[in-house]
Amino acid sequence: MKNPIHPVLFWAPRGLVILLAIFISLFALDVFGEGYDFWQTLLALFMHLLPTCAVLLALAIAWRWERIGGILFIGLGAYYIISFGGRFNWSVYLIIAGPLFLAGLLFLVNWKVKAR
């Protein structure tokens, strides 16, 4: 008998990370209002999209190796809290690092369920 929770457990962290990548990519749009020339805008856009690239790279790794991906996402969440610790209100950390920790946990749970 097929376990009905497995597809949800498989897709939930992936969908969460894709939504998170879209969300943090929205913050890169502020470079267009800064009055830079073309090359400065392109460089600023690239710099603002580096966190999105890191999240998508971790997702690509997690898609294949869920255990490593789970650890990566938990590490990314911890890195965010450590590197920006104390600068923002706690809600900012919950909004950005929370989904990273949750995705990491879901990848690890899915890895454990598949191992059975």
C-alpha cells in the first residue's frame, strides 16, 4: 500500500524553497530605483541575487541528496541568523531563516522516511 504522506513530504520542502527563492528575489528589485547606469545596475542586481543563487544551489543539491540538502538548509538558516544577528527585529529572522530551517527539517524527515 502506498503511503499517502510521502508525496506531500517530498514536495513540501521543494515548494517552500521555491517560494522562498521568489520572495527573497523580490528584494533585488530595489536596484532599479537607485539611478545606476546599465553596468552598475547589472552588478547590483547580481549582488542582490546571490542569496537566491545560494538557496537554489542548495535546492539542487537537496533534490538529489536530501540528507545533505537538509543539513545545507539548516546551515543557511544558521548562517543568516549569525551574520545578521541583532540588526533586525525577531520577525525578520522568522520570515527568512524560519523557512530555511523548516525546509531543512522536512528534507531530513523525508530522507528518514525513504530510508525505511
